[in-house]
Amino acid sequence: MRKLSVFLVFAFTITLLAFTPDGKEVKTLQIGEQAPRIDLNLKSTKGEETMVRTMMGGKGLLVVFSCNTCPFVVAWEDRYNELYDLAKANGIEMVLVNSNEAKRAGEDSPKEMEKHAKKLDYKAPYLIDENSALANAWGAKTTPHVYLFDASFRLRYEGAIDDNYKSKDEVTATYLKNALENLAKGEKIDPANTKALGCSIKRVG
């Protein structure tokens, strides 16, 4: 357990700064900003290609940058289907996006993504972000990293799922759950930002 804890701390600390292959620092979208690159096409593990702007639900869109093997994802993904159900119940669509381009020939290959989605019985579509294009455009840095947009594609919540990746039974602050419900009701989301805790997105470069 101690070794895992040390690894997780290290994995988080290296994600404080992220850079594109050309050396530009990845800057995360700010609350209230309009999402760029919504014309981008992403292919799902089922082979279907979808444009980002068509993913929007009646009241919003929840995007979780994820992957197959990061310990933080493994610890948190038992909550993915619950979040999907909650989002759908509130008129919000949810998708999972894998931007680990540097691992596309290995652990995060389309084939491995498909196997992982089936194993975990993901309800949300699991999408391939080629060349980390969407992650770069939105400034996603970690897996997981949550982005919640309103129906106008303006960012309303960004950061973590909740305050306890180790156990959903010991969560005391349900950041994303609250954000989903408040967005649907048109109420203020507070906090609108939390620290995205996870492994760095593996960009090519």
C-alpha cells in the first residue's frame, strides 16, 4: 500500500505542468469559456465516428478524460456508470475520452480500450482522441480530468470527480454529482473548480 501511495503522489506531481509536442504549455479552459474544437471528430471503441458538438445533451455535456491503466482511473472508474445515470437523468450526456496518444500502440490501443470498456461495462461512449487534439484544445492534463459544459458549450465545472479516489463509500464531497444537479437546475456550481488528481496524459513528443 505504501508503494502505491508513493507512486500516486509522484504521478500527481508530474501533472502540474503539461506541454504539447511543440513545447507549448497546456492551459486548462477557464470557467465560463466556450469550448474550442467542437467540430473535431472522435471515433468510439465501437468504430463509430462522432463530432464533439453532436454529443451535447439537452442541458449539458460531461466529458471525462480517462484511460485504461492509471491507478487513479482504476480507483475512480467504479463511479463512472453512476455518474452516467445521474447525468442522463438530468438531461446531460456523458462521454469518456482517451487522449494517451503515446500509448496508442500498447495499453491504450483501440483494441485494449474496447476490451477495457467491455470489462467495466461502460455505459458512456469511450472515445479515441487522436494526437491528443481535444486534450490540447481544452487543456486536459490528467486521467481522470472532468469537464462539464452547459448546453451552450460553456465550461461550468472542471477538475475532480469527488474527494476520495480510494473509496466511494468514504467520499465526503461529491463535487461532480453536485455540479451535475446544479447545472440541470440552473443553480450556481460551487466549487466550480477542483484540483484534477491523476496521471499525466501521455502526449506524443
